[in-house]
Amino acid sequence: MPEFDALKNDPQAARLMGDPDRLRQLRQAPETQKLFSMLSRTTGGNLEQAAQDASQGNTGQLLSAIRQLMADPEGAKLIQQMKDKLK
């Protein structure tokens, strides 16, 4: 699970996790809602299960869904919009 370990050690991610208001705003943003919807479709409606599996070390389904999302032009655009909001 090296991708998730790197995220835990990322200073920007740590700042975000320490700012509940900003985290809430990001979660409620239209871009985030659209991304969750797209990820849910990609995982066959099992996004929560894929996330739970990933937290237990089985990252395959979630990483596959994220890769598919990033390959989709709309998904890539939404991800970039979220990144821009985090700056």
C-alpha cells in the first residue's frame, strides 16, 4: 500500500486533515460530489466497500477505479479543479 503510505506522509495532506472546515468544504464541493459519483459507477456501486478494502491493504479495486477516473477527460478535469482548490 505504498501510495497510501506516501499520502499519509505528505505535508499538504496532513494540513488538510488538520483543518476540519477546509476538509468539509472540499467534501461538499460539486467537483468532489461528481468525482464520488464517477468512482461509484467505476466500482460498480461499491465505492464504500472498495475504500474499506483499501484501508485493510487490498487497494486493487480502488486504485483501478482511480486510474480509470484519471484516464477519463472529465475525471481528469475534476481532479485538476480539486487540486487547484487545495493550493
